[in-house]
Amino acid sequence: MDHLPSLFASCAVALGGSALIGVERERHKGSGPSRGLAGVRTFALAGFSGVIASHVGQPAVTVAGALFIALLCAIAYYRDLGDDPGITTALALFLTYLLGIVAAMNAELASAGFVVVACLLAGKTRLHHFATKTLTSVELRDGLLLAAAALVIYPLIPNRTISFLANANPNHLWRLIVLLMTLQAVGYVALRVMGPRFGLAIAGLASGVVSSSSTMGAMGARSKAEPHYAAAYAAAALCSNLSSMALLVAVGMAIDPAAVTASWPAMAGVMAGSGLSACIAVIAQPALDAPNVPSQKVFSVRQAVGFAALLTALTAVVSLATKHFGSAAAELGAAIAATVDMQAAGAVLFSLFAGQSVDAGALNRGLAIAITANAVSKMVIACAAGNRAYGLRTSAGLAVAITVVWVATLVT
């Protein structure tokens, strides 16, 4: 008698879940001689058969039930083969039986499975439109590439330091590559979803993950070609700086979360300053006539791999200098590196802190110096590449970010 409550629960889940799938199939079943394979009653009976067969405790009964469901699906499919009915309903019916079996062993897992199957069936139109109309071949290729990098290659990378890589851990380096590609993909999706209304700002956020300095130059060049949109391009450039600083935090978390915790004054300051300047620039820009947002790839593998290679080289050089000349060499090296790549400079400091080569104070000072050097280099790029209005707006926003960083670093 002790098993009766679990039997009732699993039967309720099987009946409810299979009926949910059946309701969705009933809407597409049609009527008359050409009606579809199964509806609410058939699916409910299939799910209930699965849970009962499992509770009988005889594997032969469970297998016989599965074979019977499969036979029914095959007969119905070949009966209507001339009309090309597809096999979705047949597969859903067989899966409903299997989920009924699962319900006897794990009702929570089965209920989740029923809901997922129903959602997939109900989303047919949107899924087909997404696969054939919305998703481009380039996006599909890059999505598969990202999946392969994260799910196939990453588990195979050795998780240990290697001497000829300047004692770098290739597993951690590949994790950074995957992280960078993922964040670029997130920015790309945001640009696609949000549309042209916030196109420039989102384009800045997305491209800033790849290279904020390059974005500064690109937006500056466009401000010369379209001077009426100088304020909008400056806002996009400052948004790219914000996403670049957010990536710096993400890079630190990937290397050593304790380093991000220790550097919270500098990190909080740069995020607050960059966010403030970007928000002011976006709000203050005049109304736009939907300027063209340049198309872009989902992510850049070359940039991601180049970042990892640059990180390895800079870490080796700065680590060697720190060993011989102390933490001051780390701060100077980070400042020089930041003029080229802020994330690489920050990653060097985070790695040195993780290896106990610098303390929290030196880490925060080094980050503040690196952020300042990076911002000054961006000011030079903005003024050189863009028109006067663009250069002034961008430089003012970067100056705000620098000021907040140093106030946060020195006060705390």
C-alpha cells in the first residue's frame, strides 16, 4: 500500500502531460478521412499505457507496449504516405509513451519533458520561420563553430600549466576564447532583436566586445562622413567602451574570481564611470532618421585567438619584469599593454594577482593606470578619426570614466 501515493502521482503526471501534448496535436489533426494520426485521447492513452507498463515491473510488457505504439505509428504513416504527412506526430506519440514510463520513475523529470515536447510542437511556425527565414547561413555556421569550440574542443584541452607557453594554462586560455566569442554572439543577437531604433548604441555595445578602440575609429570615420550624426556616433563609441569594461570584469572572473573581488574599487569605478558617460551620451543625442547599422559577423575567431596569444605573451613579459623589478614593473607593463588591448592588460594583472605576484593594492593601482592609458589612447583615436564634435563628446565621456575610477580607487 505504501507505493499507492507515488502510483497516483505518476499516473496524474502521465495523464496530464500526455493530454497537454494531445491538445496541441488535436489542433492540427483536422477532420474527416484525411485527419491526422492522433489527438487528445490517443496521446492520453499512450502516456497512461507507459506509466502502467512501467509499474507492472515486467520489462517484456514495457517493450511490447513500445513495439505496439511504434507499429501503430508505422501503419498510420504508410497509410497516408501519398499526402506526405511527416513523422512529427508519430514521433511525439512514441515519445509520449516513453515519458509515461519515465513518470513512473521520476515524475518531476517526466513533467518537464511533457512541457518541452508540447512547446516544441506548438512553436512549429516560429521555429520553421527562424530556421529558413531569420537565421542566415553565416549565423548558422558561426553558431555551430561556437558550439564546437565550447562543447567539443574545450573538454579536450589539457588543464595544466605548460612551460613553453610561459606557464600558461591552455584550458584557461581556451575558456577565454570561448567567453569572448560568446559575448560577441550575445551582442550580435541583441542587435538583431532590438532593431534599428537603438541600432547604433547596440552596435557600439556589440562591437566594443571585439575591439573598443577599433569601434572608436570606425565611428569617428562615420562622423566625418555624416556630421549630423556625430552625437549618435559618440554615444555608440562610449557604449563600446562600456561593453569593453564589462568584458574586462568577465575576463577577470574567468581567470580568478578572487582577483575581481580584490579589485572591486577599480572595477566598480570603471563600470560606474563608463555606464554614466554612456547613458548621458545616449539620452542627450538628438532624434535620428534611422542611420544604417553596418552588418557584422556573429563573432571573430581571429580576434579571440589573437587575444589569447597576446595575453600569453604579455603575461610572460610582465611576469618576468615583475620578478626582477617588483610590482612597479607590472603597473608600467599593464599601462603599455592597455594602449593596445585593455582586456589583455587587465588579464595580465589578474593573472599576476592569482599567482600572488602582486597584492590587492598594486592590482587596483595597476588597473586604474591601465584604464587611464587605455582611455587616453581612445581619446587620441577619436580626435584623429572623427570630426571635432565627435572627438569632444567622446573625450568628455572617457574623462568622466577616468575620474570616477581614480576617485573610487584612491578613496577606498
